[in-house]
Amino acid sequence: MSEKETALLAKVPTGLFIGGEWRPSSSGKTLTVSDPATGLDLLSIADATVEDGAAALDAAVAAQDSWAATAPRQRGELLRRAFDLLQERKEEFALLMTIEMGKPYAEALGEVGYGGEFLRWFSEEAVRISGRYGMNPEGTGHMIVTQRPVGPCFLITPWNFPLAMATRKIAPALAAGCTVVVKPAELTPLTTLYFVKLLEEVGLPAGVVNVITTSTSSAVSAPIIGDPRLRKLSFTGSTPVGQRLLAQAAQGVLRTSMELGGNAPFVVFEDADLDKAVHGAMLAKFRNVGQACTAANRFIVHESIAAEFGRRLTERVAALKIGRGTEDGVTIGPLVNDAAVDSTDAMVQDALGRGATLLIGGARPDGPGSFYPPTVLTDVPADSRLLKEEIFGPLVGITTFSDEDEAVRLANSTEYGLIGYVFTTDHARGQRMIDKLDTGMMGLNTGLVSNAAAPFGGVKQSGLGREGGLEGIHEYLSTKYTLSPLS
């Protein structure tokens, strides 16, 4: 570990942030965060107990009324100050994400930019919360519709985008006037802890944001979700975990936002610009080493161009450099842990065993770190696991289609519906695909769609609700209607 990395880690809080104070776990226990590129330990941090979770919710509840009464402009300006300070420290945040999560430094810088935009966007949306006023149809009174903060929220973030997933939830909640308890993933909590320290520096009132880190997520989360004072649950993660959380949230009829699994189709028609399609594939598949819910999973390519698409993609993949994300020129870092390597390799071996053809990769490297080489398979049989399950790794599986109807059928043949990618130069066909794909988002001739100003979310078992965009703040607001009679 370099001196720069050691100095940065010394700035990261290691306690729980509850009621405006950093404190150890009530049990005194800690959990250790490791570098997936080396396997070496980075920091030991507080391991929250059920009692710590209850204290965090107590703090959020205690601060709720005063934060909701804080002027929208004041809430927005606090978020704007956080955005500005984040830009000043972007290199620190990028380096911290690289060493705790593994993504290449250049990508981590990109995440700082993307994650920061949620702070800027919702700082502007805080002052645009609106209602309506008008006469009722009968002419007997005035209808007053207002928007109010839903109340204390529990935000559960994933490990793959440690900063952006925190800002995408915290920023709209604060803008709307809600207090929060945040539980970052056990594998990558350091970025969230450092970000909350930044919020503390810009003047966040005590209790508005509380952070608990824990190795026993289910045990700590269940009492928080079951507490009648909690009014909102937001979760990003796998569909099976989301289903369990929804069942728990149903007991209290909580407002929920669920950004769950994906199995994104990447459809390339025979008239597509292949250079754009291959470039889009590199973005959609290998960003974050394929560890993204928006990552392209199933490459559905017209039979007339599948061989050429595979050849060009393999050439691009061969040029990728694997290594620790802090090293110059590295474009593929490690997977988050050895379990992720095992899962990716199992999918590769399953496809090969069913008759797929290996174009590149597919062999686990020796040495330390949770690395897996970018891998391209073609002629992938329909019953292969990689065409049915979400892939969280640098694995491309190419299958073919013969006409548009078959492409649509293959693209929609999944319980997921987060995002799809389509490449075609036929504008009418592109419009038809927008209408026919069962997804909450779509990239048309592009492999990158995420933007703070756009609504992010899926359909079917990919989730409920939207994050970002004009829609994002409404996930943290409740609508109240009042009738004021004329007499």
C-alpha cells in the first residue's frame, strides 16, 4: 500500500455515525474491509448491533420534524455545498473506491462525477416541490394538494457503486425533508463513511443522516424495518433479497423503492453500425468489470453479423489491461471477492459444457486478488446459465436471432426488466423496440444511459420506483389533499 493510500485511510471514520456523533459499536466488535486486488486488510470499522440500529433510527426520528421544517432553499444549499466539496476531493474519493472496491481509478473518477450530480440535481429540486390549488368540479370548494416528506427512511446501498448509490438515495431524501438511516454494504462501506464525514463538514444537522455498518445485515435491519416510526425503505441489490425486504416492509405498509436485479439484452440488428455496437458493448459490459445491474448480459446478435461482431469485440477485449485499479493503464480491476470469481467461472464452464465456443479468456489467473479475465463466448446455447441468470462479471455470451420478432421474444424472455440495449440504423425499428422491450430503461445505439436527470429503475422483478430525474424526489414525498369549502 502506498503512502498516499495509507494517509487517505487515516482520514476515514471507523465508527458509526448516530445523532451527529461518531461512536463505536455497542458491542465493541469490528469488521474488516479488504482490498480485493491484493486480499490485504484496509481498515477495521465498527460492527453495528441491533441496539445500534435502534439508536440510529431514534436519532432520525428525533430530527425529522425540525429537518422537514427547514426551508427548502436551506436544504438545497447544504446539498450544493456537499457537491462543491466533493468536487474538491474527487481524487480522494476515487482512490478510496479503487482500493476498497477494485474498479480502475479512471472509472472511479467517473463515479465521483456521476454520484456528485445527484447532489447538484436534488439541490435544485428541493426548491421545486410543488402542489396545486383550484376549484373542485362542483364549484363548492377549493382543492389544495400539497407534498410532504414521507418521514424517516432506511436506505440500504450495494457494494458496486459505493458513492453513487449513496448519493442517489441520500440526496433526494434530504431534499424532500426526510431524515435517514443508511446501511452501506459490508464489502465497501468506507466510501459512504467518508462521504457522511463530508456532509458533517458542510453543516448537516445532527440526526439527519445516520450511518450503521454491520456484518449482520438481516439481524440489524429487521427491527428497523419493523419499527412503526419508519416510513420509507429504499434498497438496491439482488431480487431475492429485495423480495424478502418487501415482505418485511408490507407489515408496516412502508413506502418502498426497490432497484433490483437485471438481465439486460444487448440486441444488434443486421443494419447496425458495428463500430458503434462494439463500442457500446464495451461500455455496457465491462464498466465496473461487469459488476453492474445495468451491465449487458445477453448479447443477441443477428445471425448474418454475429461472427464479425464477435471478432471485433474480441479484438477490443484483448487490448484490455488487467490489474490493481491504481496502476497506470489498468482497465479491468478485480471482482469484489473470490465468491464472485467462482460464480463467473461456473457460468463460463456451464456454457462451454453445453457447446459454447470460447473466443478469449475463460481461465482463472494465478496469484493474489479476485481477478477474472474478460471472456467472450459465442454460439451460446439457450439453456446456458449465463443467458438466464444475472452475470456480475466480465463475461460476454453471444447468441443469434433471424428476425425482429425473434429478437423481441429473446430479449423479453426473462423475469427481469431493468434495461435493454438496441443497435440499429433503422429509426422506425428503433421506435418499435422502445415500445416492445419490457424494460424500465433502454439505450438506443448507446451502451451508457445513466444520468442524474433521468429516472432510473425497472419493471417486472427488477424493482419498484425510480431514482433520479424529476421522479426521484417524489419517492420521498407523500401527497395530501385538502378540501376548503366556499361556505
